[in-house]
Amino acid sequence: MTSLVSHPALAYWFRGKSACVIGLGKSGAAAASFLHRCGARVSVTEKRPRRDVVSWIRRLPKGVTCETGGHRLLARPWDLVVASPGVPAQVWRDLRGTVVWGELELGYRVLSLAGRWPRRVAAVTGTNGKTTTTALLGEIFNVLGEKTVVAGNIGTPLCEVLDVLSPEHVLILEVSSYQLETAQAFRPSVGTVLNVTPDHLGRHQTMENYARTKFRLFQNQSPADAAVLNAADPWDRRLAKDPPGQVYWFGHEKTGAPGVYHVRGRLESALPGAEGSWPVPRCLPGRHNIENALAAVACARFLGASRDAIGRALRTFRGVEHRLEEVRRWRGITFINDSKATNVDSTLVALQSFPGRLHVIMGGQHKGSPYTPLKALVKQKAKEILLIGEAAGLIQKDLNGAASLVPCGTLDRAVKTAAQNAREGDVVLLSPACASFDQFDNFEHRGRCFKEVVNGL
């Protein structure tokens, strides 16, 4: 396979052209590096001060310039602007006469221009469950022995894996609403919106905007493609008429429509020509994780995965780090890392996954939603809530009277307090319902710190 960056179409589009990447992180660095290899004149603009991004600057190729502390470079004319997912639309929306793509869109355009966009692409979005579903899909096709690449919001930007992809690959992508804001031509063979619940409303403003952004996943599909939707989700049902391709459903009640359903402890496919039945995987606790498995099976069957491969993958899959991850059992106490629970709905499903006797660590950077929807379950299942981070006061106010509320400030203190208060058979659950950026680099950093403290007890 010839080098991707030497493809004549890419040379025409990028060589000698000026390109500005907004935002320096995983996606921004990957986009800047790829464009530089294609011969573009690349600059990066980042609003954070240099001291906060110096490690990322060091990763940029020689010849890529970077301004920090603002976006003054955007006043210049550019042939192409690439917006990183974390950059809100108001930063780039009014750039006149400039092509603006996201990193996901850039990757799609590059592979399409070079004739290398894979024939089988699954894209997974939704408020919760994206990473688990994406990882399970990857496991299914790895079991099949297919050439499989898992990328996107799961941690590996698409622009990092462009060189290895070909039409013969199976590409599994986790896609966020931020990435879909800049999606224009991006087209997956099958996509799923797992659920739509309140999140990122500071950016999307309304639930209508947020839901419609998720459904941009399907805007370029053809009648030969498929959308996999949650039969119990009001937004999925409301917007189900929008996808131009085939619509398949998943859920806990069989509806008679084509899809995959949870029936008497089994996952049952009612997809035309792709029927099958499998036991519910034991490694995925909770009703929501059954839904993730249903969606993954539906997408996999549409892409041609065999019944046997799906069964083997469901048996061997061990879940995803930071998602209801069992860290340790210590003195009869079970410690669970659910650091990925960065919103109220994620914590709600975490609470639903355990019978009770919970010591729940909550708090972090507030995301705008009230915590009162958790009150009934907290009262039913939690012995105490251990509060950390900036949102501790808001959580304490919203959950007052539901359980013992213990201000701890830091994660280290919360873990040690919970370990001291818990008894044999109890569960210490980190499920913050908040973003992590007040005290940590990201939710992964928060989860790793939790595990370090737990393993040090």
C-alpha cells in the first residue's frame, strides 16, 4: 500500500496550503501532524497559556508553529481551519471564506479523497455508554480476525490511524456531540445513538439542539446504511424519521420492529437475515450495559459479524477502564471506579447497578444540571455521599436529607474516609456526576488516582 501522504489528491488539497488548527490536545496535535506531513503550512492556536500545553507543543513536528493565550491567528486568512472537539462553535462559526472542518471530518475527507475509506464503518454516539459499546464492537471484529481499527473519542484520534486504514478494514468510531458539530460529509455504514439525556447544555443550550447534533451522525447515510436506535429513549423515538437509511431498534421489550432485544436473560436478534440469540454477558453489570451490548450486537450483525464471533466476544469481553470497573476487594469491601460518570444520568445508572450499601464519592466540576434526580436512589441505596471538588456545596444542597453527606474536599480523603466507614459487604463507588477538570487532567486521571489510593490501602 502506497504512502497515504504521497497520494496525488492529498497533494492537490494540502501541499503548500495554509492550515490553522484550533485547540491543542490529542485531536489537535494529530490533525496538525498529519497536515504537516501532507505538506501544508500549519499553525496551531490555543487559548490556554503555554505552561498548560507545553507537553503538547513538544509533540508537534518541527515547522509547526503554535500561539498560546488566545486565538489571534484566526484574524488571518487561511485555506483550511481544523477545529478540535473542545473548541466551541462561536470561536470558528464566523470565519468568512474559510473551510472549517473538525478532526473527524478531516480524517473522513482524507481517506475518501485517497479512496481508502473503509467499506464497513460503525459510529457510536449517545450521552452514556459510548466507550463500552465501541470497545465491545472492536472485540467482536477482533474475534473474527478482521483487520479492525478502533478510534475516535475513545482515545485515539482518527488522524492518528489514517496511514493504516484501507477499504478492507473494519473501522469502529466513538463519536461525541462536539465532533458531530463539525461533521459535514462524514458517513458511517451503521451508526447508533445509544441515548440522549441532559449533558453539555452549556455548549448546546437546549436538549433539542443537543439531540439534533447527535443525529447528524446519520445525515449523509444512504438507504443501504443503517441507524440503530434505543426504543426506550424519547429523543431516539422522536427523531427516528430523520435517518435516510434503515432503522433498527434495541431495547428491553420486543416491539416487533427489526432490531435486537433483551428477552428472558438473552440478547435476541430480530434483524432480517441476521437472527441469533446469546446470553447476557456477566461482565457488564446494570440495565444500561445490557442496552450497550444490544446496540453493539445490532451494529455488528449489520456489518456481517457471525453469530459465533458475537458469542465468543460477549464471553471474553471484560469491560472498559473507568466504567463500573471493579478495582479491588479489601476486607470484604468492594471498590468500584466509575470515573467516566461525568454527568448526573451516568451516576443514576451506576446507582441502579447495585442493590445497596453504597458509599458514593461524588463531586468535581459542575456541568449545569441539578443533582436532585439522584435523590430517590441515593436515599434507597446509599449509606453516605462523600463530597469532593468544586460542586460539593451544590450536591450537598440538592441531596440534603437523602443520606449522610460527608464533605471530604479531595479524592484521597474521600477514599480513606469511605474505607474507614464501610463494613464487609459494602461498596465504595466513585461515580462523580461531574467533570474532572477542577482537580484532575481528565476523567482517566481521576480514575487512575482513585485506583492508586484504593490499592494503597
